[in-house]
Amino acid sequence: MIIDRERVAAALPGYTLGAELGAGAFGLVLAGEHRRMGRPVAVKVMRAEGPEGLAVSFDGEARTLGGLDHPHIVRAYDYLDVDGLCLVVMELLPGGTLTRRRADLSAPQACAVGLAVAAALDHAHTRGVLHRDIKADNILFAADDTVKVTDFGIAKIFEGSAASASGLAGTPQYMAPEQIETGRLGPATDIYALGIVLYRLLTGRAPFDPRQPIQALWRQHLTSPPPPMDDVPGPLAEVVLTALAKDPADRQADARVFAVDLAHAATRVHGSDWTGPTGLPLHLPDQVRRALHPPAPAVTAPAADPLPTSAKTPAGTGDAGDAGEPTVLAAPPPVTALSPAPPRRRRWRLPAAVCAAIALAAAVTITLLTTLPTTAAGWSHPKPLGQPLTGHTAAVTSVAFSPDRHTLATGSRDHTVRLWNVTTPTGPQPLGQPLTGHSAAVTSVAFSPDG
């Protein structure tokens, strides 16, 4: 398609235009920059006087993009219909397409791409938008390598779980059976296309040869099972092949379920904390992040074993006859506090003469425990105080009490520290928002002497 650049420049006086980034039968994409803000942009251009309905669908793309706001979806800044041209000004993605980069991606990076696209689809689907053209050319990378889903040009607004296909639209290599048959479409349609993307990333080949005649290709999508993924670890292959089921009901229920399944499988195959080395920033729902960090089994020492001296914390204060201060085993996380140090007979400020200890048995939760003396030299087993403290989205790796024992700090592999008011041990409350800023797991927390 040939478009006069002078017409585009006249329609966008606030922008300078740069090189052509891509072109197709109905439009092209130009690089640009906002003159005053200096913000780099991409300008998608299409003729308004094209085939019937073309301008309406292009206007629909801009409206669809404007209603979506997610780190893994390209951002739209402006839409204009001027001088017979339709233009969408959007975020510039200089990192290139997945098509160009897929040969250089490692298996963990391929899984990270799958999680990012699934997060984008989950956001769109929950807002009633189907993409209908997920493919490697429509998955791009930002300057910091954040994965972005683009080209919602044939997105379909749907109600409930499915929408009727208004016509055959999509890219044959990635089209789900129900899409080919112009049947009822739903989130599973986009999941099928994402399954095709991951199949090719993990195996190096498409499940069905895209070079064959289109009718033969569609027949395979409709009737032929994809070839086995022999060189791909079983857990990952199972997730992808489930997404490629012929019947939409046999695929993952939605994009969130797909992402959780993929996160579990990738963690089993690549080990914990596998996402960091990929270098691909991920913005995932808490449920998916928890799947990336499954809880480890609790470590519990025999009740009769005394705590080593190195495990004891400095003495606290307490009312006459109170148990003492909390202690935590000095062992790699996750850990479980077993019992406090022997009674010091000092004043303790927590109510009800209890000693608060910490159990990290559930990995992402914290439980306050009580230990009370049964005899002068004996100690009861710890008992939980109230409900577990929740909020962290990954394993809790470290805990510390403030000097006055009124505040608890917890560090986690979710890169945050949380503070809790434990003045009333049976009803602890979070203090403010999580402390953020760390770029990796927080493995140690401590209070200054003045609290």
C-alpha cells in the first residue's frame, strides 16, 4: 500500500515522522516522535476510503486499545481520522518482533514470553476483548525487553464466554478449529493461538507446515493432533498440547489458568527463580507469581531438642511469670520457630502473658505462636495465635521483631518487606503498604536499636 508521507505529516503536526517500520496490504507503520515531549512513537496508518467497513474496524482497534491498560499490551496515545486517513499513535517498541528474535530465545525465555502474553490476554478477556490474531508478528519487545501484545485490529468484543465469528479472520497458521469453522469464539480461541506460538518456540518448528495449501493446513488444525514434542520436557509439553486441543472445552479454562499451569511446569523444569536470568520483565497476577514459587515443606525439629545458643535472640521484657521473648531458628529459609529461650523473668509488653514466635511453614504465610511454661523447666508445644498473616506472594525468607516487640517485619522472595502491628498477638494488623524497591528476594531483615 502506498501512502503519501506528506499527508500523514500534515495530519500529525505535533509529530516528526521517521523511518517505515512495517507495511501490509492495508496499511503501514511509521516511526515518529512527539515534538514537544520528545516521546518516541509508532504511527499506524490506514486509508479511510478502503474496502467497506475498513474505517469502522480501524476505529474499533483504537477504541479497543484505549480501553486496555496493561504492561504487556502496547499503549495507544491518540487516534485521528483526518483527510481520508486513519491514524493510531502508539507506543514505539524498538525491540523487534518475536518472529525476528525467536531463534535466539532460550527455553526459559520462551516460557517467560508465554507468561507475558497470557497476562495480556487475561487482562483483555476480563474486559470482554478477544484478540483473534495472536501470532509471533504481533508479539513485540519494548526497549527494556518487556513483551508487548500488539495489533488488536481484528479484536472482537464478546459477551459471556463466547462470541459469534462475523467472518473468517486471523492468520491461518494460528487459527483455532472454531475460528476456521466460523463458530463460537471465546478466550480458548486466543489460548490455542498462544499454544501454537509456544509450540514453535520450544520445538523450533510449527505443529503444522504453514507452507502447504491453506485448505490442507486448515484440515490439520481441524482433525490432526499436533506431532509429539519429543525434545521438550513433559510438564511443558503437556501445557502446550492441552492448549492445542481441538475442542475449546478441553483447553485451559482461561488465560489465567494457562499461565498458572505454565508457571508450575516451568518451575518444575527450570527450578525456582528461573524468571530472573531470562532478562524479560514480567508483570503477572499474584496467583501466577505464587505458582512460580511453590511453598517448600516446613522444617520442624524434634520437640525434645533444645534450641542452640546461636538461635536465641536478645532478651526481651515481660511481666512477672511471663515466658520471655520470641526466638527463631538460625537456619536457611523456610524455617519454623520451635520455642522461646528459657524464662528471663523480665517485663514483657505483649498482652495475656504470651510469647510470640514465628512459623514460616506455609512459605507465603506467617503464623504467630504461643509457648507457655508447663513447669519451671518444661515448655508446651507452640500453639497458633489467631489467623495466619497473609499478603506476601512468594516464600517468606526472614522475620524480625522491633526492640519493643510491638512490630514484626517480614521479608520475602516477592521482593518486598511488610510490617505488622503485633501489639495484640491474637489480632495482628498490617502497617501501611509493602516496602518495595529491592530487585531480588529479601533474605534478611533487622531493626535499628531505636526501632
